[in-house]
Amino acid sequence: MTVGVALITQMGEQVDYLRFMPEKTKENRKKWWIATLIGGPGWVIPGVLKMLGGCLLAYLAISLSVPVDRAVDPNQMYLAAYNAGFANYGWAVAITMIFVVVSQIKINVTNAYAGSLAWSNFFSRLTHSHPGRVVWVIFNIFIALVLMELNVFKALGEVLGLYSNVAIAWMMAVVADLVINKPLGLSPKGIEFKRAHLYDINPVGVGAMGIASVLSVMAYLGAFGELAQAFSALIALVTAMICAPLIAWITKGKYYIARESEWRDENYLGKKLQPARERICVICERAYEGEDMAHCPAYQGPICSLCCTLDARCDDLCKPQAKLSSQWAAVLQRVLPKRMWPYIHSGLGHYLLLMAIVAPLLAVFFGLLYREQFSLFAEGADNFATELQSGYLKAFLALLLIAGIVCWWLVLAHKSRMVAQEESNRQTEALMREIESHKITDQQLQEAKELAESANLAKSRYISAISHELRTPLNSILGYAQLLDEDAAMPAKTRQAVTVIKRGGDHLLSLIEGTLDLAQIEGGKLKLDVKPVYWLDTLEEIRNLFALQTAEKGLRFEFDAPANLPPLVRADLKRLRQVLINLLGNAVKFTSSGSVTFRVRHAREMASFEIIDTGPGMSEAVVQKVFEPFERGGSSAGTSGAGLGLTIAKMLVDLMGGELSVSTKLGQGSNFKARVFLPELREGAGQGAMLPKKRRTGYAGERIRVLTVDNEEADRDVLMQRLGALGFEMSQAASGEQCLQLLASGLQPHIIFMDLAMPGLDGWQTIAALRAAGYRAPHVAIVSANAFDKSLDNTVGITPADFFVKPIVLDELLDWIGQRLGLLWIEDHSAHNIRRLEAQNTPKSSEKIIFPDGATLQAMLGHARLGYYRGISSALDALQSPEHGAFVARIQTSLKAYQFDAIAQFIQTALDES
């Protein structure tokens, strides 16, 4: 009977397979119920049938003269059965072996797996570590193998009988709770199995199981007589069924649920999941069904059962009153006087609690050993019972002493761990506070960054607006001043006034360009236009330009460049020129005496530029801020400028992937050194490279029709006059609407120059409208004062190369027209003109030409190559000596005819002969 009732626990193990059942649906409802009943409670039916079959096999073995003590051996039972069915004894042995092996593998694997759950749960909660379920499965298989090899069936039978009493008490306590307590309302509705929501000890289950186990085991051991010994299993069953509802009624069911479920946020780890379906564990970050998860206040998120079990940090923060230590302390406070309460949580209290568990277990263990040993001596046991008891008592006391030492060591180790954990918690709390503080600081920094970006954006918008308002009139001022300056019939006094206007306009334009460049570089909007360029002519132009400036200040200008510089490199020539002019301009500006040296080197694809001056130098404090915007140094009191030149030069060099550094000593001058990546190119790669510009006087071929669209009449007139002088057929429109009307009336321009900021339709809308109207697609370029719009994306196909910022540079505009239409320009450099000019200006034999000094000639040569009318005119005005009259007259005649190539050839001849 005892073994039969033990099938209840075996059924519990079988039910564990039901965890792998699929979800019940309308389609599989019948199959699901059948599988659940067969795999669950229905499993007892085949279990009983197997027991009856075992009885039949035992009877068959005994009837075949197998000894009774061996008839219970499965090998003998199966061998007897198959021997009766097969004539060949060898076949019976083979089939018996196969059947026994398969059966043992099945039951041992099942028991090993079920046992691994118990081992794993027990030790993971005790040690907060989990080596893995497989470890415990292998461990259980090893135990089963050892027991089979030892052939301890008699001992197993007694152990199984003892175990069945405990198991029956456990199962009946559960059954009583389900079938009695819940219907009567003695326990909460539903079944809560999450450890985070349960008390460590529920007196209903533990108490009922404990009482039933103790009574049934005592009865099994014969403490209540032979009749009670025979019905020990029934004692366990009835006692558990009675004690479970009784204890639940006494405790009012308050030790079932430690805390209610709570969910603060359905969106964990950035993944939106269905609340009742699955959640992500905040520790292992794996998805589990929502019913298997609990909210952890320590980690502020859902946690799976394994992570909850293994965590050793939180110390059951979610249910502090439900811990075993808290429950034990509550029990002791009920039974102990108040003066003893401080000792409950002391090391001594924990030690006494541990010993209260270990000592009875040792006593039971030695009592069982003593009883087993005593039963071996059927006769004469009373003669040496005293000696046997004395021996076991001494062994028990010795082992109890050792256990006491081990328990004390465990208590101290636990105390040390708790102290370390408390310190860790304090440090963690401090770290969390610091993290929160950093979060606040980061938030403030982010807000400050956004505020700064907003202010920077507002600054950029302001600069853009101001730039537009300044560029529009400046385009007219510089355009008309350039037209007046090109008038050869203008009186000298008027020309001087025009020169002053142009100089002031150029200065204002440089300030606007500098401010815009600074804003664009800071905003990351400035892009380099890198292409093959012939840079030696540019270096020569810069050399000649600053040779004149230094000569006007009485300085010595030295240009130091080797003869083997590569002629063709890859660079943004405009930005490189801007950097060098800024650096040389600063050197000339701040140097009052001595020299300025411009040194160029090129090696390993890197170009090195040094600008050395003998100026006042800078202190360390000034050097630290010399590249900052609007910093003009300590020696800038008598100099002009906005303080942006070096800042822009530094930013441009950095943008080009180079570096700009300065070495200086106060009173001994400064040395600015720029290193820029300028890879050398072969001559064959120079197709389309930038070449020195020559003055264009017209173009060959069909006349080109140009339409300029601008709401500013002065800006339209500038383009009309400057392009009209070159032979272009010009038309104009004051608005986008007027432009569309002209196109609709039949005008078919080859080129349209479009302003952006216009009343009514702006430039972008006008371009989109003419493209949508299906007109013969002309080439469209933007001519606008909105410099910031150049780097913005648009939907009408305008690239940065099609965008010109006011005030316009005529050569750039002509280059664009020539590239788009493939024009053949007529340039003023023919030998016929030069010879005609020389014939006209050859002085009489009696008139000798006296040339000025070499520095002046070099400067004028540079201006002539640049086509710089004002520079040559200023140099001629500076030559007041009558002895230079013939030279001045010849150059002025050529200058009035804009024959810059003839002037350059004339001066170069003079330099070669000197």
C-alpha cells in the first residue's frame, strides 16, 4: 500500500511534462484535454496497471521456483516471463536485457530530470548560484548508476517507504489547499507560484506537511504499534488533509501572498510587448511569458524567476516582511520576552537557529543507523545494546561538535557577507546618486548646448540677413566703380575718387566675406572646391602683389621658393590664396621696419608655407588667443581690420587637412607656418585645370541672349553694361512674374541670371515654374546676396557651381558662361597689338627711357599679369620724378587701351636687360 500511494508523487513528476504542452485553442481543445488527462492525473491508470503487471510477474517467477527474495528483482521477473514465451533461453535473456535497459533509461532519465529541478531550486536559492540544470541531471544519473551497481534493493525499499510518507504528506497538503481551503475561502483565489510574491515559509503547507510527516514517520518506525505502522501512509494522508485547513483558519490565510503584482511601465528596454504575453527580463534581457515574471523594485523592471533566485544583492527588497529571517524573528518575538529581542538578529541567535535544525537532523540520522544496526542482531541484541548506544552517542556528540564548529563558521561567513553586501549597497546607492547627478548635469549641458546652437543659428541668420542687405548696394557700388575705372577718358582727379570708392568697397566686401566664411566654417557648411590647378602663377601673383605693398612701407620683401616646385597640384586655389593673402597681409600690416619673407617648400605631397616678419612679435598670452575671432593682438592699436584673418586662415587650413602654427618672440618678429596637403599631379591630369586669366574682349560665334532677373534696377544695369560690352544680347525682368511673361511672349534666352529675394515669386519658385511650363531649358544661374543659400539643397537642380554671390566677379561669371555654352573667347594678347603698341609708343631717338627701381617694376609686372588697373595707375602716380616721364607716358598709353599683356612684356624686357 505504501508503495502504491507513493505513485502520487510519481504522478507529480509526470505532470512536470505538461509544462511543454502547447497553448489550448478552439482547434486543438479536444486533443489538449485528452493529452492533459493522460499525461496528468490519468497517468495513475497505467501506473496501477503496471503494478498489477508487476504482481503477475512476481507470481510467475515464484511459481517457476525463483526464491522469494529474488522474485522482486526486475531481471528475474522479466526473464521468467520471456522464458515462458520463447523456447530459446538465449532469446529470452536478450529480450529481457533490452527491455530492462530501455525501462531503466526511461525511468532514470525521468527521475534525473525531475530530481534536477529539486536540486537546482534548493541550491540556487541557498547559494545564489546556478551551475546549470544539466549538471544536476548528470549527478542524479550517477547516483542511479551507483545504486544499481550496489544492488541495494532492500535498503531502497525501506528508504522508499520512508520517503513515501514524507511525499504523501507534501502532496496531501497541496491537495487539501486546492480542494478544501480555496473553496472555503481559507486561501486566496488563484495560484501564485512566483517566489517574489510568496512568503519563504507558509505555515499552512509547511506546518501541515511537517506534522503529517513526523506522525507518519514515527508510525512507520513502530512508535505507535504494528497497526499504526501498517497504515503510516494513511496517517500522513489524513493528518495533512486535516492540518492544512486548520492552520489556514488559524492564520487567516495571510501567509500566502507577500505582495500584490504591480507593473509600472509596459515598455521595458525600449521594446513594446503585450502585458499578458511576454516581457523582457531586466537582468538577462530574455523574453518570458508575463505570468512567469515579477516586478523587481531593486532593478526597477520585470525579472525572471531564475534571475530573482540567483540575485544576492537585493536581499528580498520586494518583500522584507516575508523573508525567512523576518518570519523567524517574528516567531521568536512572540515566544521570547522583550529583553531577548535584540539577540534575535545577532550572530548568536543565527547560530542557535542553525543548530536547532542541524542537531535534530543528526539525531534522526544516527537514530536510523542505530535502529538498522540493532535490527541485524536478532538474537542477543540486549546483551550489547548498552555498548551500541554508547558508541553511537559518542559518534553523535563528536559529529555534533564538528557540526557546531561548521555552523559557527557559516554564521560568521554569512555575517561577513552581509557586512560586505551592506557596504556594496551603500556604495551602489552613492554611485546611483552620482549617476543621477550626472544625468541632471548632462541635461543641463544639453539644454545649454541647444541654447548655444539656437543662438548660433540666430547669429547665422542675422549675418545672412545683414550680408544680403549689404551686398545688394555693394554690388552696384563696386560694379559702377569698376565701369568708371575702366573709362580711359576720365580725369585723373575723378579717377582718384573712384579709386577711393573701390578701395572702400573692397574693404567692406572683405569684412562681409570674412564674417560669412567664419559662420560657414563654424556651421560645417563650407565645402572645398578641390581641382587640378597650376599654382606657380598664383604664387608669382601673390609675390608681386606684396612686393609692391612692402615697397610702399619701405620694407624688404623676400620670396624664397626652389626651382623644382611641381607646376600642377590638386587644391582649392581660391581658399589657398585666401590663406596666404591673410597671412602675408597680417605680416605686412604689423611690420613697420625690416623685412617680410615668403618661403615655399613642397615635399612628399605636402606644401609648406612660411611667412616670417621682423615685426613686434607676440607675448605668450597673445599667442594663446591669436587664432580666436576678433583677437587683434597687443600691437594692433594703430592697425585696421576686424581680427578675423588669422581665425579664418586657421579654420581653412584645418579644413584642408593641414596645420597652421606660429612661433614668435616678443620684439623679434613672428613666423607663421602652414602645412597643407597638395598632391602633385602629372601634366596629363591637368585637363580642365585653372590657368591664369587673360582679359576677354568678346567671343566668337552666334550672339548669346542673356536674361537677368532682379528686383534691384542697379544690379540689373551693372550686368547689362558689363556683359553687353562683350557682345551679349541682354534682356531684363524686374520680377519672377515678368520673367515668365517674357518667356511666354517668345523670348528664348540662352542664359538666365536669377536673383532669389524678390517680391511675389522668388527665384526658386520662378525656376520651378519655368521648368514646369516646358520652356526650352535655358542655363540658369543664381546671382544673389543670400550667401548662405549657396550650400543648401534645392529641388530645381541648381548646384553650388551655378550660384554666384553678390557682388559678382566678372571673370567667374564669364568662366561659367564659357563652360555652359562652350564659347571661344577673344582675348587681348595678340602679337599684332603688342607690336602696334610698341610702334605707337616708341620714344624718339633723342628721348631716353629711364626705368624705375626693380622693386617697383616687379610690383607693376604683377599688377599687369593680374589685369589690376588701379594697382598700375597707383604705381605710376607714385613716380613723380620728371626723369621717369617717358616711362610713365608709355605705360599710361598702354593702360588706357587695357593692353596688360603688352605692359607685362615691356616691363619684363626691362627687367631682363637690367
